[in-house]
Amino acid sequence: AQLGAVSALYGLKLDGISPDTPLSSFTAQKVGGAPVVGDQVEWNNTIWTVAVMDGNKIGKVGVRFPEGSAPGPGLFL
């Protein structure tokens, strides 16, 4: 998945990050290495958790918003 597609789904601003950035690359940069299941990234007032890996790509990520600030407790993509 591309960061732009996921961000658009949740109404998050990219703040200068390319929308074409692969989610795996973005996460790797934030965690300081190749992402693995369970890695968490805090970004844009959300917490993203790697739920499933498909080889070296993220297969699913959970997105959690602070209580009261989102349309639900989190979704898996």
C-alpha cells in the first residue's frame, strides 16, 4: 500500500511526505530497520501497528486514534 492511499482513507495530512511512499518504506524509516509484525509507529496523532507481513512488504497495518478523535477504535487494512 502507498502512504497516500492509507492517509486519504483516514483524512491524515502527509506534511511533505510523498503520497507514493510505500507503507513498508515509511515504517522502516520510522522504526530504524525492516518492519516486523508488532512494530509500532506514532505518526500524525495515530499509532500504526504492523499486523501482517507479506515477504518484505506490510500486508496489514492497524491504525489507532486517540479516544474520541476518530470514527472507531482502529481498522486493519
